Amino acid sequence: MSTPETPGTPDEQQVPERREITVRRAPKYVPFLVLGGLVGFGVAAYLAYGLPGDESFDAGTVFGFFMILCGAGGVILGGVVALILDRMSVRRAKRAVVESVPDSEPDTGDRPGA
């Protein structure tokens, strides 16, 4: 026959689990791609409207042509910058040890709003 155990006995307490993790700051790629595209559109606007050009071409048409080229180039350049920063963050990564913390309150099924 087994004896019922009371809560808080050493047999019931859990030993915290320890794990080693890697912590690093990685860039988000989407903002770099968007920023690169916007810079490309700015360069296209400068090329179309800021520089003197041939009078036989409409400035809006020239802007549309350069917008495609410079926008795509800017997105590619933004992606390359994000990749370089991501590689640098891998080199600067640090190791840390974490351990699980048991809940202070037991989970109950009758929570308000659940």
C-alpha cells in the first residue's frame, strides 16, 4: 500500500530544467527591402526630373522606366545589406543558460473569458 503524498514534498518538486541557448540580434528583412525600394524610387525621380534629358521623351515615361530598374536594384541592395548585418549578428552571438520556472499558481479550467 502506498501512502498519499502531501503537496510540497521533495518527491513532488520539480528540478528546474537548464538549457543553453544562443542570443543574437538579427535584422528584419522586410524593412530593409522596403527602404531599398524607396531609395531606388528616389534615385529614379532624380534621374527623370532632376537631370536635363532629351525633349523627345516625356519625363513621366522616363521616370516609369527608371523606377522599375532603380526600384529593383534598391530592393536587391537592401537585401544584401540585411544579409551582411545578419552574418555580423551571428558572429556577435552570445551563449546563455536558461532554466524553467514552475508556475506559481496551478492552472485551472474556469478562467474568466476562457
